Amino acid sequence: MVILGIDPGTAICGYGVIADDGGGRLSARTYGSIKTEPSSSAPERLLLVFRNLGDIIDTFHPDLISIEQLFFNRNVTTAMSVGQARGVALLACALRGLPVMEFTPLVVKQTVTGYGRADKRQVQFMVKTLLNMDRIPSPDDAADALAVAICCAHHKDHLQLLSRMEGKE
């Protein structure tokens, strides 16, 4: 199974594609970030994120998409722009009929490191370890996107089972 993880943002949107061999072994296919110019308008930035994520989806044909849920912090402007980036990412997936799983930052950290309040370095180290990589993935947004994809790989069977059980009620 191929999973695309997305760490949404309008300035930088991280992405990471992993493969899950079904036997518990995960590997990175590709990762990186979509960077937009601060001088560009918000619609132009969102269009760039939308198109680039579409190209990644069309190239790697993921079976499942995993995206980080919006974490509300004190900066409302940042939360709004991240929400907009999440929207175009969700639209790119919906247009292709792909299933999407969403996880909070706390759940991602808990799944990847075993500690929900882990710092970035701990998450990055575990991403490197779990994907058997030679070095910590860079930039940070790409490492975060890979962590979201790893979280999805660990939770997908449980959530699919719950979904099937709910359908039988």
C-alpha cells in the first residue's frame, strides 16, 4: 500500500510518500516540500499547492492519503492559512476519489515516538529509524509529512475495521 502524508501550509506544504509492504515494513518513496513565494497572492499560493499535490498524487498513485488536522494556536492568521491549504489538499484528493485519514499532531507524535509531546528532533529521529533512512529527512515539513504517513500506516487497519463494524449496525 502506498500512503501520501501531507503537512499542510501555504508558505511550505510538506509531503511524504511511503510504501507499506503489509508485513510491518515501511519505506520512503519520496518526500519534500512545496514552497510558495511570499510575494504571491493567497489564491496563487493555494493554486500552486493544489497543482503540486495533484502532480504528486498522479505520479505516485497513493492508495490512501493522510493529512495533519489543524491545530489551533494563538496565531489566528496562521491557522486560517493552514486551513486553506488543508482545503486545497482535501480537494485534490476528493477530485481523484482517494480516501483521506486525518490525525492530530498529538496522535502523530504519540504513534511515531510513543510520546504525544515529543519535540521535532525526536519525531525526525524516529521517522529516520522507522523508514530505515540514512539521514533525517529535510526540510522539517517533509519529515512531519512522513510522520503523518507513518501514523496512518499504523492506524489504517484499526480504522478500516471500525468503519466496517459501523456499516453493519
